[in-house]
Amino acid sequence: MTDRRETPRPGRRTKPNSKPASLTPTDWSEGERIAKWLARAGVASRRECETLIESGKVSVNGRTLTSPAFKVTGGEAIKVNGKRIEPPEQTRLWRYHKPSGLITTTIDPAGRRTIYDELPKHLPRTVTVGRLDLTTEGLLLLTNDGELARTLELPRNEFKRRYRARAHGRVTPDKLAALKAGVIVDGIEYAPIIAELERETGANNWISVELTEGKKREVRRALESVDLEVNRLIRTNYGPFELADLKPGAVEEVPKQELQRLLGTYLPAASDKVKRPQRGPKGDARGGLNKRRRKDKSASKK
């Protein structure tokens, strides 16, 4: 597991000669699945937590688990790779302006610098919402809640990603129409991509790109399929969150009130279910959330 951050946090002190408590049968009517609990605690994404469990790296009250279906309430002694995991904290989210030249991974076998080499050390354990390539710049979201990260990443939730791409080649209406219809590159099918020409600068062009899937190197591969070679790529938006004037290398936490306003029922504290965002006037998830809140307020007045 190399694409998620696992910043160590102090564990609780235990007596040197204390023995692990026995694993009593779990009441399956209470608690939540261990993989989801670990994801909310910021260990990794739920899928990655399931892999950790199946690999025998997770224990509860001293007994190694092999099934991600096991339920916990949070009062147990839960460890990953022998390290005690503290209960999930209140969900937090940060905006980070990733500079070019950093890998979005915890450790790079090639020895290249990662975003975690540059992020402030005071941050708690965080996971990234998706990834940005080595040379891709711009907005990268960080959260201490792996379950929220999964919600924001899932294509079916349609959180839009917006980019500005500088590309070499001639932009034509036919090429933009081909991207909007969806393209297939090396057997990989990409959903429709909305691309618009911003301006021409000699042999290069600035193009605004909007997509909802976020597959590996999707923008570069899609534009290359219509003979447009990307030589600079900046992500400016992820769902309702904007890069705005955040400086390269800077990280800024989204205030709690703002996080609640923008994501509403997507936050784990409000609902454990992943809900599909309603489209606002321009198909933006933020508009849908605002619309849903207005309905809630109207119902409360009746």
C-alpha cells in the first residue's frame, strides 16, 4: 500500500506484562465493519483496509482477523501492523496545492520525493482523495477519513474534476466533439469529457477540461487520442472545492462549517450511506446539495 499516507500517531500506554483481552463474540446487531471503521480512522481506503485484513495485518483484542466483515464498536484494542489505532476523529478535510515533481504516494521505491515529504508535520494521519501524477499540479484533497475519500472518488457520485491543460497541437470542433462522445485508448473506455478552448499561445493551447471518472492519466491519454499533447496540467476544482489562490505547496483546512455546507449528508456523522448528488443549475454537486438543504428547511417550517 503506497498510495495513502499513514502518519503515525501516539498509541495508548499499556502495562508491560499485560495480556491481550480475549476476543468475545461480537454482537452483529451493533457496531460497524472493521474495514469501514479503519477507513474512517484514516488508516487507508476501505478497499485497502480489506486487503490489510485479508493479509493478517489487523488484530482485535489480540486476535488476528481474516475477514473484513467482522464488526467492532471502537472500544476494542484494534491494531494494524502491531500499532494501536485510535478511534476515528471528527471528519476533517484539507486543500493542498500540489506542485509539479512530487509523487502522490507514501513511499516511492525510486527514491523520488513524495507529497508527504513536503506536507506540514503537524497534520494528523491523512489519506488523499485520488491522486495527481508526478508532473500534474493543482488541487489535491486530503482527509483524515478514508470513507469520505472513497465517497468523493467513486465515479457514480459524479464529483466533477476540472483542469486547465496546456497542449501542443491544433484544437478543432471535431476533436472536442470526439472527447465529449467518449474515447477508447488502449482498450480503456473513458466517459464523456467536456473540453473547451480557452486561448491559443503559438503552437500551444490552453484547454479547460471537465470529467467525473478520474482514471489514471485520464486527461493526458484522452487528449493524446485526438493528437493533443499535454505539456502542463493543473487541477483547479474537485467537486465543490476550488484551488482558488492557494499557493503551490500550501495546505489549508476547510472550516467545519464550510465542510458541512458543501458536503452535507455525505459526511459520515450525518449518514453512513453514499448518496448520489443532485445536480444544481449547472450540474454541479454543490448546487444539488444547496437545493436539498432548502427542501429540508421548507419541510421543517411546515
